[in-house]
Amino acid sequence: MKTIKLAVLPSVYKTEVELKAYSKSSDKLPATPEKLFGIVHAQMASGTCMFIYRKKDGTLCKAIGTLKGDLIPPAENRGQVAVLSETKQNYWDITDQAFKAFSKNAIVAVLIF
């Protein structure tokens, strides 16, 4: 059985309830925003990654995303890609079947398998 770990930023949770909701039964690994982004990007490039990021409105968003081409539908079956920038990362959301983007420093947790 594989061990699942949850890498988290220690001070990003607004309430203790948020922290408990996202870290139940997982080992927590403290991390920096840069390290979390590196983990997410590497996992999405090679397959899928489950991660949590804070949206502009302050709410947390749990996502399962990929950057791997063979997991993204052909262009005629999907929407448009968000505009690229140095501070944002585009990804294909497996659950919503749409391209989305998040701020690179907004990641608060990554499930590491």
C-alpha cells in the first residue's frame, strides 16, 4: 500500500476547521510556495495531480489537474486555454473537463502519492 502524504503551507489556513478538513489522516510535510508549485508542475507533467489552491476570493479550491497531452481531449472537444503569464499556471481540470489557471503562489497543499 502506498503512503499518501499531504504537503502544506503551515500558515495558509484561515481556520482550524479548514486545516482539519484538508489534512485528515495524512502526513503533513511543511513546504514553501515554490516547492509546492514544483511538485504540482512535475506531477501534472507526468500524469495527474491533486492539489488545493486559494482562489482570488479567498476560498479554497480542490483540483485534479494535468499537463500531459494524451490526457487532454482534442482541441475540437475542449474550451479555450487561459492567457499565459509568468505568475499563473494553466492546467486541464480532469473533473470539470476544462482548462483552468491558478496563481503559482496560491497553492496551499499537494497530495503526494
